[in-house]
Amino acid sequence: MALEEGAILARFDSTDTQLRAREALMGVMGDKYVVALNLAPATPRWLAAIHAEPMKLGLDLRGGVHFLMEVDMDTALGKLQEQNIDSLRSDLREKGIPYTTV
């Protein structure tokens, strides 16, 4: 539960749980308060920190978070190659296999 923009927002794992909670709250709160159902985003904090927004889908489909990452493939492959070379050298040394270059 959290206070967001002047309203109490309670998050539930399923729509069924949300409906049961709504009925229970309406019974307790009466006509003085509005109890509404909402599909609040469940964006992880690390994605919210980089301002990632949930995807909006029509009808009753639920959206997720669109996460796009650009990777410099030349740099990534170069680093992977260096890691593999270092690992191979370590394995050769560990097994006592002499080598000149890798």
C-alpha cells in the first residue's frame, strides 16, 4: 500500500484478489469513499530510475515495460574474446601445459 497523488493505492497479485479486496473495502468504507479498480504499473525501481514507461495496450490486455539497450558489439565481442583468452591461459597453467602464445 502506498499514498500516491492523494489516493491510497493497494497492489495485488491477481485481479481476483483485487476484486475481493474492493468488496471488503466497500463494505467497511461505505458511501463516503470511492473504491476503484485500476491497473497500476509494476515497473521495477531500477527501470523507473531511468524513466522507463509501461507499454499501453488496448482492450483488457496488460502492458509490460519496453526495455531497449544499445550494445557496441565490437567492444562487447572484444571483451568476451579477452575473457576467453585469459580463461584458457589459466586452464593451461593450472594443468601444467606449456604454451607460447594464445
